[in-house]
Amino acid sequence: MAKKNTSTESSGGRADASLATPPSKLPKKVYEAELLRLQEELVKMAEWVKTSGERVVVIFEGRDAAGKGGAIKRITEHLNPRIARVVALPVPSERQETQWYFQRYVEQLPAGGEIVLFDRSWYNRAGIEKVLGFCTPEEHKMFLRQCPIFERLLVADGIHLTKYWFSVSDREQERRLEARVHDPMRRWKLSATDLNSRTHWVDYSRAKDEMFVHTDIPEAPWFVVPADDKRSARINCMSHLLSRHPYVAKALTALELPERQPDEGYVRPPREIYTYVPDHAASLLGAADPS
């Protein structure tokens, strides 16, 4: 039986209950120092995963602009991409639509020594697909029945599964979406679905509440990350993720850089025979020179 819904996000209120009072923002210097420390620990954890052959799955869910992508970026920033990879699947193809719903996600699960971070996951069916009518009521009900079974199978097979819900207030979401509207560097993050989510705020709340009732299970519980302060959300998520895995730091072997091979008669071809990229950097220095 699923556990009682422990989410702090209200169904009809204007903001998350846990965020009724705006959180104090983590100072930048404190944030950057702790971020670097946690990233170093994540490198150690990844090496443990590689050498031990463990399999790790981390799911990131939450409303649009809740900060999932930023957290994933900081988690993976210094990790070996051969160990850790991010999965953000596009809409299913016509062929995939005829498959078992979980099938295309199963294909992305880690092999031994790998970490997979899902930037949205099979929980699309419980959220956007239900709210916007991309699945039938019967398909939604089937998902809620099958998902706990599916996740119990993953955990029973030895996969370390962690699920995060990034919880953001509607005021903060509105501020972030507005910022994207006016920032050409981040406009790509906006889609018609993102903008439309504002008009379905309560619908998404109700869908999420129902999802938690069925899928917040002891074997794979949901962990809510209050995310109005992005810095605190990232630090809290990373720290918790580390605590979920009994990694042991591997002692680094001593390395010594060998001497370069001697020329042994080698003569480099003339520079003129190569095609170089234009020196744009030099033009900037020239433009900055007042003389």
C-alpha cells in the first residue's frame, strides 16, 4: 500500500504550504563553497558506482521552471560522462506509442557502474499527459496501478532509485517564466506547454497529489525539494543524494607526468599549409586598445 501523501504543495492554495514565507536566500559565497565540496563528493560517489558495479537511477520531477535542470547541471558538472548520463526523452514515436508504456524508459536504465538521471520520466503520464488529455483515463489508472509494481521490481533487482519532486510556488514560477520570456538566451526553455501550465495550476496540483497517493511507496518514496531558492534547492538535493548511497572514497593513486617524446628528427610542416580559425580574440584586444 502506498504511503500517505507527504507533499507540501497545496492543491488549491496560491503557494506551497512550505513556502508560505519566502525563504532566506543562501549567500553566494556559502553556496559556492558548499557546492564545490558536494561536487567533489559526487565524483567520489560516481567512482564508487563504477568500481562496485552499482546501478543508480535518479528521477527529477516538478512543475515547469521549478529548477530541475539547474540541479541536474550542477550534479553532473564534474562527473565522468561515461559513468553518469542525463535522459530527457522527447515525445514518443508512433512505434513507441504502441509499446508497453514503460518500455522506452526501460531501455534507458543503467548497466552496472552507471548513473542515469531522468529529467522528467515515466511520471509524465501522471502529470502532463493526464492534465492535457494526452492519455485516456483508463491509461492513467493503469499507470497508477503498474508504477508501484514497476518500481518495486527495479529496487528488488538492486537498482538504487531516488525520486525528487521540486516544489515551487506559483509566484516564483511566474517570475521565472517571465524572465525567460524576456531573455533570448533562455527562450528555448519555453514551450506552449510551459506557458499553458499556468492556466492548469490547480489541475497539475490535483494530478500530483493523486500521483503521490499511489506512488509514494516505502521501497521508492518521493523526496520533496522546496525550490523557491535555487541555491538551497541544489545544495539540499545534492547533499541528500549523497546520503542515499553508501559510497566509499577510493584512494587516488599517485601519478607522474612522463617526459615528452624527443623530436628524433621530426620537423613540423610549415604553418602556412594549415587553415586556422580567424583570431577573433585578437580583434577584441585591438578594439579595446585606446591607441
